[in-house]
Amino acid sequence: MLNKKGITSVELLVCFIIISTIVVSMYNLILNYRNREQIEEINNEVVSFSNNLQEVIQSDFIMGHLVDSNVSDDGYSATFTFDNPNSYTTTIEIDPDSGVISYGKSGEVIDYEIPNIADLMLSPDSSITYIPASNSYIKINIILTHPNFEDETYSFMINCPVNYVY
């Protein structure tokens, strides 16, 4: 009697198909995980950029006591005058074409470039607005766009009353 305990070519083919299916599904799972990781990295870098810029501007607005502002007609630049502890002036300029936001005291202006991420742009809808009223205030709205953001935009806003009596 012959010993027929070997693997047939059909059984070998079925095993190969099963293993191939598992490998392809694992590959897709790893690619999806990698894409989510890249999106999360982009979000973290943008949030870090916005937090840094907000901290710098808001510290002046909170500690300096904003008493006057002058916003350009295009809404992309402004000067702010503070009176605490000494009178000083800062400027901000939003340049969507170069992706740079410049801010600082006269002679100490620092350029804050948006993170170097493919498809990340500083939106032309970013603006600085002076809202006159009995309680006048400044509104700085910075908008970043990227295809991976929800609604393709990430924005942050800084509001400050002008000459607020405390």
C-alpha cells in the first residue's frame, strides 16, 4: 500500500490564498494606521504653533493693558499701544502669501512661519478687526487650511477689549 499523506496542489493553493488575504488585510490596516498617525502629527504641530502664537500675543494683551489700536484697511496689519508697565507699541502683520505672521515690539518683531507641512496654508480669510462700540475690542482671527482638517480649516481667535477699565 502506498502512503498518501502529502499535500495536494489544491490544498497548497488554498493555503496560499488564505495567507495572501491575511497579509493584504494587515497591509491595509497598517496603511490606515499610518495615515491616521500622519494626520495626528499635522494636528499636533498646528496646535503647538497656534498655542505658541496665542501665548505671545495674549500675554501682551493681558499684562500690557491695551489702550489704543490702529488696524489697516485690508485687515492684515495693526499696531497696538499698551500702557502697563510702561507705554509701548507692538505690531502684527498677517501675510497669507508667504505664510508668515509677524508680531512684536518695535524693533523686536518676530516672524512666526506656519509649520512646513505640505498643503498647509495661511488663509486669506485671516484678519484683524477693530470693533468700535461702547466696549471696543480687537479681534484677531487666524485661519489655517489643510485637506486633513475637519472642514479643511483650523482657526483660532484672540479677542481683547481696548482701554478696558478694571
